[in-house]
Amino acid sequence: MTYLFIGMLLGMIVGLAIGSLAAIVKYTDYEIKRLKKELAEKA
């Protein structure tokens, strides 16, 4: 039972890390597109 609990905790931590990394990548992609559009409007 202890191993199950430790495994669930580790799985949760890994899942949160992967999920937050995916969200960061998605947000930075959106931000880069927005900045490129802003630069194109100024030029």
C-alpha cells in the first residue's frame, strides 16, 4: 500500500510537470505569433 501511495505521488508530480511544460510551450508559441504580428504592423 505504501508503494502504491508513493507511486501515485510521483505520477502526480510528473504529470503536473509535463502539463505545465506543455502549457508554457503553447503560451510561448501564441506570444511569438502575437509579437510577429505586432512587428509586421509597425513596419
